[in-house]
Amino acid sequence: YNDYVNLWESKDKMKKIKDYILAHKIKVTIIIIILLGIIGALGKEQPKLILKQNTVNLEYGENFNYLDYVDKNKFDEEDISYSCDGFDEDNPAVGKYTITYKYGNSKKKLTLNIKDTTAPQLIQTKEIDIIENDEIDYRDYLEIKELSKYELEIDDSGVSYLAAGNYNASIKASDKYGNTSTLIMPVSIKALELELSTTTLNLEENQNNTINIKTNSTQPVVYTSSDETIATVDQSGNIKALKSGTVKITAAIKNKSVTCNVTVKGKPVETFSIRTPVADDNISTTVYITKTGDCYHSSDCGYLSRSKIAISKSTAINTGYRPCSRCHP
């Protein structure tokens, strides 16, 4: 009897459950889906975080990407977090770093070593072709490729800047991590050409003149006078004569010079010559002048009607009288 009663009650409960499900089938479906999802999630094991390697060595200047060292096949990159104290991902400095990766409950650490083992690269950009006495900066002829701080040592002890010839200078670059490189730079030095337009010059007092220089140097020419009381010179080569005498005008570029000898003379004194009468037949020839006229005449000239003064022809000429145009004495 009891078994029968229990069976009847069980059937009755099942009927009620069935009726409830049919009446609320949408809600029941949603609940079933949620329960199945929960059961599936609980039954599925979360993937573990795996690093491709535990230690990474990089050369200073190489690019670094956190995710390059994680096995990303089993999970989404967006779910991975990473951190590292004192590390600049955009500009990583030389040093040792510990990078911590996290994914869910998994945590991994990566040791990153960044070293600088590359020596500075020295490149000569153009030939060194200069003139005697020229000053140069070797850095103007160099390109230096180096990320770290470095020092440059220039050894030009074998270069004679005052003598034409072919030489070598040694350039050494050392970075802060002890990496060094050396470059031998050929240096060609040409003879300095320095020539005056003239080596002698004659001037009068207060006269000006300019001496010109022919040179292949770009250095400024320095002009000097050995005696500025006789003649001066400016830095354009303009000479001014002051008084009589001789002076040396020197044009120099560094230790090379040329000289022009200048002679200054006083201005010539103007002289006037007085005409001296010359003895000839005019001394014995007699002509006649008047008291007021400026001509001399023959004895029968009509201009002598009022006054008639006898005089030798030579005396008349030397005194400034001229012959009469009527009587032609």
C-alpha cells in the first residue's frame, strides 16, 4: 500500500513539474542555458600564461615589444597585463630589468638585459684639403653614429699646418661603456700663395695708391708699414704717402709675408725761366716808338707824327714792343 501511495504521489509531482514547464517554458529555457554555461565554464580549465623564454638579451638601440616573448596562441593579448619598474618601453636604457606578466591567476617574470657592446661608428664625410696656416675642426669632416655618450680624441701631432704636404690625423671615439673605434683621416696641405701686384712703388707727398694681393688662402691679409710717419697703409692695402723717405709695406698671412718698397718724394718746385736777350743785328738797327703806343716803327711811319723816340730794335723787342702792322719795320 505504501509503495502504491508513494508512486501516486511521485506521478502527481511529475505532473505538476510538467505543467509548470509547459506554462513557463521561456523562463525554464533561459535557466537551463545559464546552468549549462556555468557547468561548462566550471568544467573548462583556464589556459596558463607561458613565456617563450625567461631571459632576453638585447643590444642597446634594438626595439623591444613586451608581447613578443609571450605564447599568445591560447588567449587574447588584451587580457595580458605587464609591468616593469624604471623601464621606458619607447627608449629603453642600458641595464637589467625584471618584467612581470599577468593573465588571470597566472604570473610570470622575464629578465631583460640591455647592453651596449657596439663601438661608435666614425665616417669621414669629405676630404681634408686645406692651405698652409689654415685652421680646421676635424668634426666638420666627420659623421659619428653612436647612441651612448662618447668622447672624441684627435691626434694631429703628425700634421704640420705650416708646411705643404700629405699627412694623417688619428681620430678615436670612446663611449661610456668602453667601446672604442679609431679612424685615420688623410690631410692634404697646399702651399700658401702670396704675391704682391708690385714690389716697388714711387709716390709723391700726399699721393695715394693701392697694392693688390694674389693668394689662394681665405685667411685675412694683415698690412703693416715700417714707418708710419713716411707712409701709412690700411687693411685694404691703401697706401698714403706723408713725407719724403723710404718705407716697407708688408702684407702677411700668419707667418708668411711679402714686402713692397715705397719711395716717397717731395713735390717738385715750380720754376720760371727769364728770356735772356740774344746779341744779333737787331742791336745796331734803330727803330722808333711813341710815348703812348706799344709798337715800334720805321722812321717814316705815319704813327710818329706826334712823338718819335729812337731805340734799338733788340731793346724794343726785349722790352715787349711789337712791330707796327702798317710800316713793318
